[in-house]
Amino acid sequence: MKKLIPVAAAALIAGLLAFVLIPAKPAAPAFSLTSLDGRPVNNGTLNGKVSFINFWYPSCPGCVSEMPKIIKTAQDYQGKNFQVLGIAQPIDPIESVHQYVKEYGLPFTVMYDADKTAAKAFGTQVYPTSVLIDKNGNILKTYVGEPNFSQLYQEIDQALAQ
């Protein structure tokens, strides 16, 4: 019995340390926007899907550079429990966003964040910024600038497997 007490105490301490040292995944902040085609998009849209939210605008050089890879990612994961959501920032007028979406045939839902409410909620300040969210609505990773897409695919695959 005396040997069990130190073992139990060590297990309890290890559990507490793990709880304190392993960071919890923060929940995605609340947001509510309307897609360019008039559908509501909010946190409920994230439920049950791995989501890649990209904050961008059409005249942003980095955004334009990464967009073909984001389009390919959306296409590669089509039919899986994955979605890309584009949140255009009001640096460019909404007409420019509509034109860009039409011209490049973006195969995912795009919203216009007219007052930057969603951008502020997610804490974005530099564009492009993207956020990978798990099926439970928790933020897995934030990418400032263009992500390493081969690494992103691995992270998406891991999130889909959970």
C-alpha cells in the first residue's frame, strides 16, 4: 500500500502537468457574414468540417500569388469533409471581389467583410492570413502569409482523420 501512494501521486502530478503544459485549442471566434451569393455564413458553417479560412483581397500580391494553390486545395479535397472559405477584406471594393471571383472561378464560398468584423475577431492584421479549423470549430493553426502547402495538406489530412 505504501508503494501505491507515491505512484498515484506521480501519476496525478504528471496529469496536472500535461493539463497545464499542453495548450488547449482555442475555439474559432464568433463571426457572421453573408456570402457573395447571399447565403449566411457563420460559426455553424464550420460544424463537422475541417475548414480553411483565407483572409485576402484582390489587389494583394501575396493573396494573388497563393490563390491558385488555394483553388487547387479546394478542388483536391472536394467531396471530403473539408471546406475553404474566403473572406475578402474591404481594401478593394466589393465589385473588384465579385470580378476576381468570376474571372478566376473560385470554387468555394467567398464573403466580403465590409467592416472587418470577422478580420478583427480572428485578429488578422496582415494579408494573406489563413486559419485552419478542426471539425469541432477549434483553431489548429494560423498562417500569416502563404502557407507551405505540402505541410498544409498533411495538417488537413490529420484533421480529417480525427
